[in-house]
Amino acid sequence: MSSEKELRITLIGAGTIGLSFAALHLTHLPAPSQLTIFDNRPNAEEYIRSNLPKFFQNSSIPSSISDIKVATSLQEAVSNANIIQESGPENLDIKKELWAEVENHAKKDALFWSSTSGIPASQQAQNMQDRTRLLVVHPYNPPHIMPLLELVPSPDTSLEVIQRTQDFWRARNRVPIHIRRETTGFVANRLAFALLREAVHLVDTGVVSVEELDAIVESSMGPRWAVAGPFKSYHAGGGPLGLEGFFKNIGGTVQACWDDAGTPKVGDGWEGEVFKQAREVYGTVDVAERDRITRRLLDVLDEEKGRKRSVDEEK
Amino acid sequence: MSSEKELRITLIGAGTIGLSFAALHLTHLPAPSQLTIFDNRPNAEEYIRSNLPKFFQNSSIPSSISDIKVATSLQEAVSNANIIQESGPENLDIKKELWAEVENHAKKDALFWSSTSGIPASQQAQNMQDRTRLLVVHPYNPPHIMPLLELVPSPDTSLEVIQRTQDFWRARNRVPIHIRRETTGFVANRLAFALLREAVHLVDTGVVSVEELDAIVESSMGPRWAVAGPFKSYHAGGGPLGLEGFFKNIGGTVQACWDDAGTPKVGDGWEGEVFKQAREVYGTVDVAERDRITRRLLDVLDEEKGRKRSVDEEK
């Protein structure tokens, strides 16, 4: 990559994810010297200039927002960029064609990132000449708020490309995690959907309501796992033997829960009642309010990590 | 229950959970007029007086801690109490015998609560004459920090007892949730263990390490679910159709993840590597530090809920 003074980022696709990434790049230093967006919808420029400001709290819109360039062709968008990040439709054919064309116009050492939540880089790269520089950089939505980025390389992605991608995000105080295999759904969604499946089962069998289930998670594992993930939490709960002690003490209960877990399927018939409860309880969720509160929690956690770092450094 | 001025709470069992409940009762108003603890370990009084202060941050030990009474017999402990809460060993025979004896000495309208994480009230009550007043009040550890209490009545528990128990905890700004069936592991642990199972699978198959998996949860669903539980989050993510829209958009990916989910069992052989990684990465977890940070997050969430309430009330 060129020196950071000359960092030019191009975003392809100006949907919710693309614009959220734009907001992230504008607010996390070091900022790019040039941020370009390309989207092939009609009136893309107007659409972007009127929708991007919505990603900021009132009065916190960065002045650099006016420096964003909206490209009118893919070639113009990518030919001078160091990083090309696509957040387009979840469609394999579109992505395959896109990367082949991007490769024709892009600089030799530009990084290629896909925001896909499910189409592996190995499939997206099928029409590329050099498959070493494409990887998935999957955010947890919305990326301008949530710190996680799952880096999912294909078997062809070079270690150097993975390393440069990790360095980029770490410098911006994000949490880029290298996923070592192109697993279905990557990692975060697999974990969340495993819990969701049991949640669906418990509501479907009348043990708790949708609202009660959410209240349980919000007042227990949500805040706990924000501070210490599941392994660390159970390691702390197992006494001197740690995680081993935890499984010694209550491994029987864990297995009993696993044996008794529900296995509903999508389309099984539970949907009617569960969707109805969600509609009745939540109506339209105020996402801006949710994001504002989430940001407050993340600020506390960042501050604590900063403090932790300096305590460690003093030793 | 008598008027709150005369609220007398007796805790049976002074292990980690019992003492954490003592700390909760001392710090969440309205406080009991009398808090009594009974434990049949040798030198119980000395043990309790030296260990309970550890549940408070420096300089925040309430002066009422010296008013705690340590009873020397079960009869003395329970005969005058309005609420009797046991946090003893996880052993059905011990609990069955305990409640039968408690019933002999307790006031007719005293509430009986068990902190068990797995032994249903219907089993614990087998030797009781009046089974209407016992229920499980299962905390998410540690209860003096975490707001959730799972109320799990037996089929014999009276609605009035459930209601009085809910009122008690709501008045203390806790989150008591009525679980409608005596499900294995109740609800919170079933949900957490479902995610843990997939976490074990992903580490066992080398997709991520223990530390990386925790970092993923800490930077994504932890803070997200602290603010909005899984149903509310996906309802928000589904556009105008809510949860239904979410499943319309990515139900295929959800089912693909469910189909591909791992099903490790306790004792399957994955333990060696997973326990080793946890030991190497975490050593001994600083639980006081974890609790201090968790409390900061919960304070933010409480403040936001307070603000939300007053905004709603103004309408």
C-alpha cells in the first residue's frame, strides 16, 4: 500500500452497508485522502449525498463528507484506488463479473474486499486472473458502529493481503478477526443463529414470549458477553480449574440442555406466532436510538481497554 | 407479605451465590428490616463476616452490613422471616429435606425461593405439605450485579406467590421473568449453552481460536444484545416487514447455518485443546474487574431505561 497520506478507498454499492462503511471511513482515523463511491442506480450522486448524512448524529456530520467523490463509471471508480470494497447485491454471478472487471482496471497492489454475508471469496474470484488479493471483510451491522470485521480469505488469498487488511482495521480501532476456513455463514452469524434457534423453540413451545426472551438476553448474557465472551466467562466461573472446572461442575447440565435443545426449521410453521409477537411488541424499532445506546456501551468498553492497555504498559 | 417496614429475609447457604444475594439485598432499596443468614459450615459467623465485604467495591460497603444476623439453627433462622431463600448444594435429597423442615418452622405466608440452576421446584417440594409457596428464583451470576432472575414455579405454585415474587424484584429494579414450564436448564442457560455448543464446534474444527471466538462475541452480539435481544435485533434488521422480512431475506442462510451446525457432546474429546487454550489465554480471570466494567454498562442501560420511561410518561 502507498503511504497513508495517499490512501484512496473506493466503495462499490451505496446500499445500507456501503453507506455505513462510508460513514466509518469518514470518522475513523487515519482517514483516506480520497473516498470514492460508485453505484449504478439512477441518480446515484443525489441518492448518496442525501442519504449518507443520515448515518451521523445531528451536528456530528464530518466536513470531509463534501470531499467524497461519486464516480460515474466502474473504471473511473477503481483505477486509482488502494482499497476497493464492494457491498453490492448478494448474487454470485454479479460478484464474479464485478471482480473480473475491477481487476482489469485496478492498480496491481490494490486490496479487494467483499462485504458479503455468505458468498465465499473462492467463488467470487472464479473469473479473476490473480485470486490472491480478494477476501471477504464481513461486518456486523452497522459497521460504522459495531467493531467486528470477519476476515474470510479464500485458499488463494495471500498471507500478505490478509496481514495488510488486519493492519488497516487495527489501526482504526476495529476488531478484525481472521476466520481460517470459508465456513457456511462465517462465525458470528453461526453463533447468533444457534442461539436464535433455541430462542425460536422456547417461544414456539410457550415457555416464554418473544418479549420475555429478549428481556432475558438483555439482562444476562448480553452485557456479560459484551465484557467477556462465552469461553472467558465460563473459564472465570469454573474456579481454579477454569473452563475444565466449569464442565466438571455442570457438564451434566450442559449436556442435558444440548440433548433437550429444539431443532425448529425455517418454514416449519412456528413463524406465524413468532412474527406476530415481534410485530405487536416492537412495531418499528427506533434503530437510531438503539445505535446511540450501543455506541455509549462501546465507548465505555473502549475506554476500559485503553485503561487496561496503559496499566499493562506501566508494568 | 407484611408491610415493607417489617420485611425480614433469611438466606440459607452462604456460598458464592448466597453471599451475592446478601450483597444484593443490602444495596437494593427497599432494604429488608432484618437480613438473616444461616449456613451449617463450622465457624459460619466468622466465615460470613469476613467474606461478605468482598462483594463490595472498596469504600462502598454499606453500614447495614453489621446489622446482619447469623443464625445458629435453621429454626431460629426461618421462624420469623417473610422470605426464605436457599442457595445450598445442588442435591435433590438435601433440598427436599430442607423445605420440609423449613415449612415446619416458618410463618404461614412466608415465600420460599430456591436459587437452584437445575432442580425443579416440583421435585424439591415433594416432602412439603403446602407446595403452593415454593418456586425457583434462579439468578444469572453474580446476582448482586446481573439484573436477570428466572422465576420458575412448579405446577403447584400459586399465582399469588408468583405475583408477590415478581413485585418484590421489580421494586428493586431487577428483571424477574416468569418461565412458564419447568424446562431443563430453564431459559438463559439453554440459550447460552446453544451458542456455546457452536463455539466449541468452531474451535474444535480449527475455524477460530478460543480467544478469537470470544473477541468476536465481545465486539458484536454481546453489546448488541445488551441493548436489544435477538428477536428485537432481527426484527429491526428486517426492514418494514420486521422479523418476517428478516427471514424472507436471509432465511436460507439461517437454515444453512442450522443444517451445518456442530453437535459436539460433553466428553467427546474436544476438551483437551479447548481447556488448554482457555488456560493459556486467560489464566486466572480478574472477576472483580469484569464485574466493575459490567456494572458500568448496566448503569448506562439503567440510565437509558430511566430516560426512556420519562420520555414515555411525558407523552
